[in-house]
Amino acid sequence: MSPEQQLTALTKGCAKVLSEKELLEKLRLGRPLRVKLGVDPTAPDIHFGHTVALEKLRQFQELGHQAVLLIGDFTATIGDPSGRSATRPPLTRDEVLANAETYTDQAFKILDKSKTEIVHNGDWFRKMTYEEILKLNAKVTLQQMLQREDFRNRVDAGQEVRLHELQYPVMQGWDSVEIRADVELGGTDQLFNILVGRDLQKEAGQAQQVVMVMPLLEGLDGVRKMSKSYGNYIGVSDPPQEMFGKLMSVSDELMDRYYTLLLGEARDPSGHPMDAKKSLAEKLTARYHGETAAIAARADWDTRFSKKDLSAAELPEISLADLPAESTVLTLTAHAFRSAFELEKSNGELRKQFISSGSVQLNGEKLTDPAATVSPKAGDTLKLSKKHAVRFV
């Protein structure tokens, strides 16, 4: 691609680029750009929301640029205060390193490991003397730090802001100086921190990095950002069939967002939306589990839902011996969600969203009376929703 073509491709899906002119100038230099993405491994697992910036880094990598994955083994022990209303609980270095191992394993399902430069910011921060830390702090002002909305809101609300939290944007900015980043990627909540990196690079006599921030990915509900706490997430380590099924549950509008942010491409508008959704689900499942598993997941979904043949599908199994005595439709449905999918549903939610709507079906027969007794037999299938079904054994 020409620099102009690269610019068009790379800026697609970004929430903000500061600035496109600077990025074009860097692309015209005729050398691989050093593109930084910093991650703090504060948890062992990542979901698709975390992968949006990784997908953009992959795009740079495929265009011949140098992907630099910075592992915040030092900053993770402090915790990024971005978007937080309270101080993060500290992690030990052992916890961080254990998380980092599983995090990078999952990240390399997206990135080409052989072409990715991995750095740890503990390599320089653990060597700094207190005098060097004071000199680094002298490069920023308290007024700058208090421009951050989350800090300002906590101060205005009378909530404490610990001094070590004020250090976080400075440290993230210094990472960019250490690795001489041409571009830094992050979510929209990282804008302030990345801008501090530009300031510190200028102080150090370096060319300032281009800021590219990505939107926060909406979860399966299409409203709130993807989060485990909201239960609207797709985990990178989710089993193939579960991953495929979750992707098939998204709305057509959200499907277009997922195409752009997770695949870096636009769907073919001439095709049928259902075919496009299956293609999206298969491509993303293949990325994390391989082509064979993705094809099998698609075939299983077709068997379950397109052909409506649950008897031939591979389903989670529930032992008849574990069922509550004299099960009603309500208690059986609750037990199936809980034991097969680890999902806790309230009685009201079960009645309104699943039973009364006709979603709950035993061998294809709708069970719409929550109080009716039901006695499934071995081999029977219970459909709970569009993406959940079980078999009794």
C-alpha cells in the first residue's frame, strides 16, 4: 500500500487520531514505524473488548510496521487509575507475571509472535534511582495531572487520590520515550496518558508519537461496554461453540461494528445479513481456535438453529439424577442455566424473557406455564434460548 492507502486503512475504526497529518508524514518516511501498545496484566483472561487495540496493532504489523507489545509488569503493580472512582487494590509482582503469561498467550492468537517485540517496563523503572524519579516528575505539573477528569471528579467528591496514582500517566508516558514510539494505541480512556507521552518525548528531543485511540467495544447487549461484570462479554478462551453462538446473538448494527473493530474490514452489503453474521462468527472463532474448530462450530450451530435439529447437535449434558424433585418448568429452566452454563437467572427474568416468550422448549414443544410439572427422560433436549440448549442423560 502507498502511505495514503495505509492512512485510510489504519485510521478506519479509530475514535481519535492526533493527527492524521502527522501519521501520513511518518508513513512517508519509508521505514517500519514503531507502534506501541501497553498492557497491564491485572487479570489472566481477556475478552473481545480488550482485543480492539490488539487488532489495530495486528493491522500495522501486516503492513510491515514493528509491533511493540509493552508488558506493564511494573505499572500493573500500581494499577491504571483511568476511569476509576477509587484506588485499585495493589497486585504483587508474582501475580502480575502469572497474569502476563496467559495474557500474552492469548494476545499471540492475534499478533504474529515472531514479528512482535516484547518489552517490560520493569526493565527501566526498577533501575531508576530516587534522584532520577524526581527529575522525571519535574517534567510535569500537578495542574496537568488534575486536568484528568477521573482525578478531578474524585477530588471534587472528597474522595482520596493517592500520590502513586498521579505517577501512572508519567510512567506510561516515559515508556514511550524508552522505546522511541512512533505511534501509541489505546482505548479512549487512555487519551490523557498517551498525550503525556507526547510531552515527555518532546522534552527528550524525540519526534512525538501519533495518538490513536480506539472506541470501547459494546457488549452483546449492544448498549454497555463489554465487561465480565455485565455478563455481555465474549472471552478469547471461550469454547468454539460458545464463542460462535454468542457472536450469532448480536444485532445487525452491532455486527457491522464487530466487523470494523475486530476484523478490520467492512461486511459485504450485497450479502444476506445472516450469512454475513455466520461469516463474522466463523472468522473470529477460527482466529482463536483454528479453521477446523470454527467450521465444526458453524455446522453445529446450523444443526441446532438453522435446521432446528437439536437431537443431532452436541449439547451440554444434565444428569436426570441431579434434577430437583418434581421439577416445574421454572425450576427445571433455572437448574439447566445454572448447572450447564453457570448462569444465575432470577425467577422474574426466567418467566418473562424465556418461558412466557416461548423460548423454553422440550423436544420442540413450547413450555409456557412456569408452574407446570415436567418430567424429562434420557435423550430429551431442552432449548432455553437462541444460544442455550441441553440434553438430559
